[in-house]
Amino acid sequence: MDHSETRIPAITDMIESQVIAAINSPEKLDEVLSSNCNVAFLMVGDILTVGDNVKRLQKHNIKVFVHLDFVDGIANDRSGIRFLAEKIRPEGIITTKNHLIKYAKKEGLITIQRLFFIDKSAIKKGIQMLKAAQPDAVEILPGVIPRVITELAEVTPLPIIVGGLIENEQEIAQALEAGALAASCGSPRLWNTDM
């Protein structure tokens, strides 16, 4: 089913807490339910558990983005995306793969392109990837590079989410001040940060 004509809510409309729970172990599923986070990046599980995990989080009014690079058993192809959209029904996906962004958009999912900025050439290539795939938002790693966040915000209208190596509230605040929409954090102690 092609949902490309369907109005997809903007990720900016979903973010209430500017800290996104990056759930990278099954134990953290319980912790996110009592946190301030209203958005979660699901980075754990497999084809047999992802549906229950998504439903459980959504039941607690948490918007879920499935990180396709970490959830096992869902094919990195059009059928895998269609299965996710029709059977699992998260709000969206995160991936490093351009072709999955394109497939997911056609299925009515919100898309987040994950990029690793390790040097200037990675930034240049990342900007080219964003132009080609046209995701709804971008997540850049590591998230502790305010100058690069500012530079990216100047060249793309996409909402910027930062993640990776964020260890405290000050680093979250610096990223937000530099132009990030939100910070994804794997540490439950940061999930109740009031931002």
C-alpha cells in the first residue's frame, strides 16, 4: 500500500521531552515507561518481539521509532518495511540506509536518517545522502559536537536529533542550543531530564 499521499505528522509535533529514550537493552523497556520521555528509539529485539515491544510502549503514550539496523529478522527490503508498517505499526523508523528511508516514506512511516560524522568528508557525504533520501529528520552521531550541529542546521531544514557519547544534562543543553531538536540517550538517568 502506497501511503505517500497520506499526511504524516511531523516529528517536531511529536517531541514533548527533548530527551529521546534510546532503548538498547530489554531491561530498559520498563525504565522508559516511568520516564519523562514521550519518544523512544527501539534498538533491541527481533521480528518475534518487536511487535509486543512497540505496542507496550505505545500503550504508555510513547511514540516509537524502530531502529532497523539493530532489530533482527526484518529484511532490509521493501517487504520488510511493508511488514513493519502494516503489522507492527510504529510511528517511524531509523536507519543508516537510504533505500529503506525511501521505502518507509512510501508506507507512511516517519523516517530518521542516522549519520556518523567522523570527519569533514563524512559530513559532506551525509548531506548528499540527506538530499537523496529526503528523510523527515536526521540523527547525527556523536551528539557532543555543537559546532557541527550548528553547521548542519545552516544547510538543511531537517529537524536534527543528536545521539552518542552524551553523558550529562549540560551536553544535552549544548546540543539543543546549537540547533538540535532533541537528544537520544541510552542512559536511563538522563531520561527524566526536564528539557
